[in-house]
Amino acid sequence: MSTGIIIHGAAGHMGSEVARLIEKGCRGCDVAAKVDINGGERYLTSVREYVGDADVIVDFSFHTAVGALLDCAIEKNLPVVIATTGHTEAEKALIRAAAERIPVFYSANMSVGVALLCELAVKTASVFPDADIEIVETHHNRKVDAPSGTALMIAEALSSARGGAPVVRGRDGASKRERGEIGISAVRRGDIVGIHEVYVSTETQTITLKHEAHSRSLFAEGAIAAAEFIKNKPAGLYGMQDMIGG
């Protein structure tokens, strides 16, 4: 049976891409409804307005809309894939609270490949516990936040695997590298969609792990995959590691 998806933020770039991929037959899913407060006549203005059948909500709107969206999802008892980023701590608390009542899929990056990169980085760090670790992320010159949410996600996973190792964002001054720290560097140039590299270096060798996004469509593909993964799950908070781990 196909997965019926309500696209929240459907008039935006990523919401439109989700709709385009589904209409091309991606994973055999269907668009149940398109919701966007700024979308005009062809869009519903709220998930609450939709009265048909649906399996999952995929959110590509804006992080400030998460509270109202989760209220609607709870009312309709629908799972939610939150594909937006930049949530405040208060908004993250709303996500965790909603996950006690409905299935919620939340990830700082919707790329399955990035999730795999993160898993491989943690595995590599565990094999080389004394190695230096550096993360280098490169994005287009219009990106505002630095380091990227994805780089921070990778760093947090590595820090946790190393018992809370300190994370250093960039380097300034003349102080030497401290033992065990995890470094992050941000590069902004051209029109690069996104490159994330993890260097795990000992005195005798370096393991380099790299993920390069060729198109922003990969985030829409990941969101659709997440929708299929979560649609029959019990209430709880899920992420990419849950999906790629089975």
C-alpha cells in the first residue's frame, strides 16, 4: 500500500521537490495534500484543514511553525517527519514532548548518505581512540550559519562516542591542539551544495571520510524514505541512525 504524504511547506523549494519526486513515482508514495500558509489558492493553509486519508506529514516549512504543526499532528494522530533545521531549545523540547504521543522523525540532515558518514566516523574513532579528529564542511557562499548543523551533528556523535570530548569550532590564536579535542572548520565558496569531510589522524596514518551532495534533491529523497520508515512506528523520537540501522 502506498504512503500518503501531507507536505507541509509545499510551496517552498524543498517542499516542491518532495512533491516532484513523489509525482515521478518515488517509492510509490502519494501526495495526500499540499499545505503552505503562503502558497495561494492551490494549497491548504493548515494541516487541520485536511479531512482525507493520510499516513505521514513531511515538514519542510520553517522551524518556528513546529509547535502548531505538532498540535495538528497530535490531533490527527499522524506521524511527522521534521525536515526543517534551526530549531531553538524550546522548539526541540516541543518535539520531544510530541514524540511521547506520536512518532516523530527528526534529523539535522535528511541525507541517508550523511547518516552513514556519521556512523562510519564513530566506528573509525572507536578503532583509533587516540587519533586526532577534524571535521571540515564546505558550502555555498550564501550560507549564513557556520559551522553547519550537519557538522555539529557529526561532532556531537563523535564527542559522545569519546565520553564527552571537547568540540572546538575553528581555531584562533597560537594555542596548540589539545589532546582528544574534535575540531570543526567551515569553508564558504561558490555554489557548493554541501561537502562534509572527517579526518581521523594518528602519527602513522589518516582515514578520510567524505560525503558530497550533488543536488538538494537528496534531502527530499531522505525525507520520503523517512516517511515510509516512520508510518507504522509506535510513538517515539526517531532519526537517521534508526532508519539506516533497520
